[in-house]
Amino acid sequence: MILFAIILAISTARLVGGPLEKFQYPGHLAPGSFDGEGNFFPLGTSMDGKDMLEAILYGAGYSIWLGLLTSIFIGILGMSVGVFLGYQGQKQLDFGLFGLISWVIGLVLGWFYGFGLRKYIIREAAEEGILYGLLETFWGLVILVLLVFLFSKLGKWLDQRFKSSFRIKVGEGIIWLLQLLDSLPSIILILSLMAIFRERSLILVMSLLALTSWSQLALLTRGMVLKEIQLPYIEAAKMLGMRDIRIILNHILPNIISAVAVVMALLIGRIIIMESALGFLELIEGHDGIGGMLSVARKHSFYPWLGQYPGLMLAIILILIYLIGESFKVFGEGK
């Protein structure tokens, strides 16, 4: 965990530092070489004249932060839906007519105000630095979730105010859709959706990664919540008159958070792998991650260091993320 934190800190500093400096001899300096000006390149230079060490740190920061920010959104969405499905069951998922209409309106407006109007802001931020672009994308996701939540509350109030008698049961449908989404190959689904949208922007990639990855966490959370609510202490808490939100926050979440943390750690690794695969296939516009570096190395096999060191960094990152997940698992079992 300490090594991962060191890599994250160094790569983040390199990511925030701005564009990489190009030197005079692109692609021709092997690891451990000096150029004519006395600059030392411990890992050689890339085909466009960048220091490979700095390029790898920059790409590692790109991939790690994309995985972290996407996983944060997936964690919020997946845990919220999973807890809701597990604790409230079908009863609270029977939308009234106003509730369903308001939810759809909130989803459309959230996407419009979160990404439609802000796409140029996100694009300009990404040009200044990929970390800034990822943060602006994250705020777009926050706007989306907030508007969906507010319009859902409005729809619920309208149903109570006008006593809407037309009910639409969607609880079983949501669970069925989650199971269907979880059974589909994520990379194939992402490639199909990218072909439909005909766009290769970072925003679309993050959205598709989140769309194809949150179902597993939601189903896992739902299963753990269903197990927890059968235990005697939950029944005792209900008999004492504790509110549902207090039961969830004080009793259910602390008992499932370690298992969720393990899944979240593995999910970060999964997202990094898929992002690197898409970058390797050159399907992300302006991609500076490790996948893009491996794609360049594939075309220039005479310079092996172009692919060896980025691949090694990717392997180290994934191993460290796996070990962090295992440490969460051990901590949870000990607790």
C-alpha cells in the first residue's frame, strides 16, 4: 500500500506538471543514454522524443486517476442502488406515474447540464492536464446524480399530493437488467457502444466504463444487505424505533464495507485494464495512458524499451491494487 501511494504521488505530480518535454533524438536513445546536451535518460526516449521515465509516470497517473474517479462514481451508484434494492425490497421501488416521469426528466437534464453544456469546459480542462479533465468529468457525474435525486424526490411528492393510483413495478426489472448487464462481456459492450456513438472522447469512455462496471457492485451489495437484514440485531433496532437511514448507516454499512472495499479495489484494476486495452486499440482520443504507449511500441518493435517498461509499470500497478484489496479482505475478516 505504501509503494502504491508513492507511485500515485509521483505520477500525480508528473501529471499535474503539464506536457512532457521533447528532446532532439526521438526513439533512438536506449535506456541509460545521454543526449548531446548531457541529459540522462535512464529508460531511454519515446518515438516522439519524450523521456520514457517521465512518460511512464505521466501515463500511470492518467490510468490510475481515471480508474479512481470512475470507481468512486461506480461505488456511490452501485452501493446506493444495492442498499436500496436489498433493504427496501419491492415496496419502495413501485414508482408512481409522476415519480417515473420525474426520474426520466432528471436523468435527461442531468446528462444535459452535466456533460452537454459542459463538454467544452471538460475538453479545455483536459487540454490543460488530464487530471483537470478527469476532475471536471467527475463534477459532471455529480451534477447528473444530484438532478436525478432531486427530481425523484419531486416525483414522490407529486405522487403523494395527487394520490397517483397508476403504479409501475420496476424493482424486479432493475434486478433483471443488472444481472443481464453483469453477464455481458464488458469490453465487447464498450466497443459496440463506441461504434454506435462514433465518438472517442474521454467523457464517453469514462461513462461507458462506469455503465458496464457498476452492476456487479450493486448486486453484491444487495446480496449482503439481504443477509444482514435477516439477523436479529436489525429486527431489534427496528423494534426500538430506529429510522431506516440510521440502521443502514450505523449497522448495515459498517458490516459490509470491508467486502465492498475489496470489490472496489479489484474494480479499479479492472477499469485500468479496460482503459489500457481501449488505448492500445487507439479508441481513446488524445490518449496518454499506458495503453497508448503500448500501442506505439507495437508499431516499433525494434525499440523494445518502448513496450517493456510501460508494460512492467502496468503489471506493478495491478499487482499493488490486488494486494490492497487483499489487505482490505484480511482487515474485514479480522474485524
